Amino acid sequence: MKVTRNSYNGDFAGLKLTSGVTDGHVQDGAVVTITNNYCSGLSNNGNIKFDDNVNLTIVDNVNDKGKTSNGGGIYNSGNAANLILPQNALIYNNSAKTAGDDIYNGNGAKLQISQPSIGNILTRDGDDTNEDQAITNWFYDGANPSYSGKMKNGETARWNQYKYVKTFTMPETGENVTGNIGLKAAYAPTTTFTPIDLTMYVGGEGYENVDKVEDNDTSNGFPEPGYYVTLPKEINNAIQSNGQPVDLSEETNNFSFEYTYNYNNGEELRHWKMTKYTDADGSESTKDGNYVYSLALADGRKPTLRVIDDAGNIQTNANFDLTNAVNKVYTTMVGSVEGDSFTSGEINESKSLTANVQTDTIDVDFDRTVIATGKLYVRGVVNVTDENLITSIQEDGTEPKAGVPMATVPEGTNFYINGEEGLEVQKNADPSLLYDDILPEGTDANNDRREGWLKEKAEQLCNQYGLLEQAGITNPQYSFKYMDIVDQNNGNVVLKADKNVTVYMPYPEGVDKDTSIIVLHYKDLNRDMTYDDVQSAIMNCEMEKMTVTQLDDHIEFETTSFSPFVVIWGTDEAGEIVKNKDRADTGLFQNAPLYIALMTACASLVAIIAIKRRIDAK
């Protein structure tokens, strides 16, 4: 039987069973489909049983008639009403104006409910605000005076994707649902734990609880994961203050994240403690408007970080093969302290995960807690073991040691993880200068000649603006270095300073303070490109000429960003380094756009003067 596309102004439109139905029976094997009716799909006032193997589908019916319109899918009401549904009925995507989108059971009526349509996709709601997601359970949907949604506002809660609505507990088989109740097959609003995305260089001191790393070898250098929590909008707004991020640490909102683990042949409930990321001055990290947290059990044990490559293999340490480390992206997952991951894919739901918020106005247990995945972007290095190549950043005024690269910053400089404002480093951070050689060329020297392309780009700039002539440099020589800021206490995660950084760069061999030099910066040319992109990235990058001070043992300059730098000097016909420092920096060139603008203005001025002279001559 198929009942579809009927409309009525009363309380039924599809199939109406009156109180005169005293012994209704739909036998196993029957197929009953009730769809797209305009009012309740099945309206029952009688006594009827659907056997468990009846194929019953009640979908896409809409009841918005009158001042009270209950039960878009099923309306079961009256003292004589006794409705027994098959266990696997498909009842979802219905809508009712007042209560019970899918099922409404009135006072005096009896109902033996079916299982929810788990896994089917909820694609519509009365106000068309819901997103397409898989159904997980029955939820209260109005018409239940004993339940006010736990928001303590006295309102009877109707389901929508943004608010907390209590899950309906299925009664035992054969037991009746009684009382005034509205239900909807839907999904719980999601509480999501998301690891922040991180960019790192190999070789730093790392997180102590990485999956499959033997003996917790922290020298293998993965950064410590931080997490931010996204709450349903209604909960977030209820505990938010003046638009500021919600503090979910236990001391403030008693927010807890728990899971049940089968430990020593017995179940153990574990309670994660959330601690906000803070730096030495107490500044708190935020991401997408939420605080960033560290997680740990009460005994201090931290969750597992699982790092997985694109083939699904677990990466056991951060000493990546250099070639594969360049522009490599891994998925990061959080798990239990034993290494079991909470996730088996991009997003995974687990009934063993729960979250709870308790405040003066809210007492909510979340039925749907999702652990999302993050991304780990890995950049390779050449001299990973040379201690002089990663040196802690000092305060302004610190004297550099001969032959050792160094960087300084003004007092009060802040450092941000990944360069994202809001992601402050933690208290034990050690911001450091990474000072490295250029990555080696690929196996095919004709197709991957990094230093050759860098030299070619520098030559183009020097020829375009006459930089070598200005500095008195002939037979130019080149020394390339790659620099960045990292936190060597946290897996060499990439940092950015919010103030200018002063760099002290050792001279190339044979070059000293009396040598005429040029220092150029290849801006934004970081190690996050594939080999196929190297040549194009180099030849199209923006360059700047650095204003330098030549000290006894170092070249000093300020910069706001890091990537490759090149020092250029000249030699005579015999190959000896030319000492003509006074020609090094005429001050005419700081960057290409400014130089071009000056040259254009000068040319225009010369042309105007020439025209005026011709006019005067006439």
C-alpha cells in the first residue's frame, strides 16, 4: 500500500485509523509506504499492531495545520489508541509545526516505538535550518512537560541542530510509551575536539606520548598537540561572556571530557583535564574564537598523538627521510594513553566519549562527542644535528659569538605558532633561529638545480637595478642560507615574531667587515613546495635588498620574515676577495617597487625639464 500526496485541513491526511479500529493487524511481509502527505502521515485513534517484519516507511510528511499541529509522521492520540510499530520502521524527515516532527503520542494513548532510523540522512526540518547529517537516535521534540531541555529556561525543547535536546531512552521490548511526548529521529548537536594544524621542521625536542615511538624518544621531535573545542551554538552562547571565548577548563565551567576504556579486563572511566595554553606572561592561545587546551589525565598522563601518512601508515618518529619530508602533510589523531586512537577516519563518533557542562544555567551531557583530525605539515632540514644551526633567540643587546648565527628581539616580543595571531607559544617555549643550508638538489640535476635557480634569480635582480656596479662587485660569488624561527622545545614547530627580528649572520669563509657585500632575501620562499614547483616558486618570488651593518664577526640586519637569504661579494681575476666595503651600500635600492617608482619619477622630471628648455629656446 502506498499513501502519498494527500492533503487535509484536519488532523490527518495520509492514513487515518479511527477509534473504531479495535483489532487492527498488519502482517509480516506487508509493505506500507506513507510519504509526502500534507498533514500527519499516519493518524491513529484505534488499536493496531504492525508485525516486526512489516516494511513500514513514513517519510517527508508535513503537518502545519491550525494553531496546534502535532505529529508530522505519526499522530497517536486518545484513550483507545494503542499503536505497536515494527522494530525497523523508517520514520524520519517528517515535520510538525507544534510538536513531534516524526511521532506525537497524546495523553491516554499507548505506543510501542520502533528503533530510530540510524544512519539515514536527516535532510529537512520545518524551518529548513538543519544540515544533512546521519540520524543517531530519537530525541525529544516538544510536548514533554517533564523535560525543559536542561537549559533551565522553562521552555519545552524542540530539536534543532544548534541546541541541546535530550535523547529519548528506548523502553524495553513490549513496554508502552505513555504520556504527552513528541519525538524526532535526528542527531545530537556536536561537541567537537579538533587538534590544531601545525607546521614543523625535523629535529626538535618533541611531545612525549607519540604512538609507536619506542621509549618515548622525545628527540624524534613531534610538536605537542593543542586542541580547541566547538560547542553547539545554544550552549556556547549561554556560557559566553561579552563575546569572549568560552573557558572550558574545569575551574570555570566544569567542562569534562570522558571515555570508558577496557583496562585490565575491566572498564575504567577516564576523565581528561583541560588546561589552557598560556605563555610565560599568562597570555592565552585562541583558535577560531575558542581557547586552545592541552589534555591530560588526572595522574598527568597525556593522550596519544598518532601521525598517519597519506597511505595510512603510522609515522613512528620525526626523523623523516629528507626528500619525503619536503611538503609532506600528515593527519594527526588523538587517542587514549595506551595508543588506541579515538578516530578511524576523518571524523568518528564513539559512544564511549562524553562531554558535560555544568554551570548555574546549564547541566548538559552531550550524546555526540566527535574527535576531529588535524594536519601536520613537515619541512625538511639539511644540518639537523649541528647545534650551532638552531640557537635560542636572545634579547636586544646580546653580543653574538664569533662564527655562531644568532637573532635578537626587543623586550615584550610575542611569538605565534604557525604565525597565527592568537596561537601563543607555551610557558616552556624556546624560540630559536633555524640556520640551515639550501636543500640538496634532486636526483636529476637538469630538472632540480635549486642553488642554480636562486643564483639566476639574484642575477636578474642585480642586473635590472645595477646592484653589482653600485657595490663595486665584479666576478660575483654567492653564499645561500635558509632561516626561520622555531620552538626547539616543541618539535621545531614554526613560529613568527610580532616585532622585527635582528639577525647576526656569520660571514662566508674569507669574507669580512671590509668586503663589499650585498644581502638579498627571497621572500615567502618556504619549504612547503613540491620538487615540481621549486623552479617556478624561485623565479616568481618577491625579493628585497637588506640594509646591513658589517660587524667584526657578523652581518647584522633586521627582518620581519624568514626564508632563503644570499650574501654576494666579488673577487678579482686571481680569485682573491675584493676589499672595497665603502661601495657596498649606496642606499638607492631597498626593494624593487620603490626603486622602480624612484626611477620613473626621475625620468619624468628629466623629460619635463627638457621640454621646458625647448619652450624657453623658442
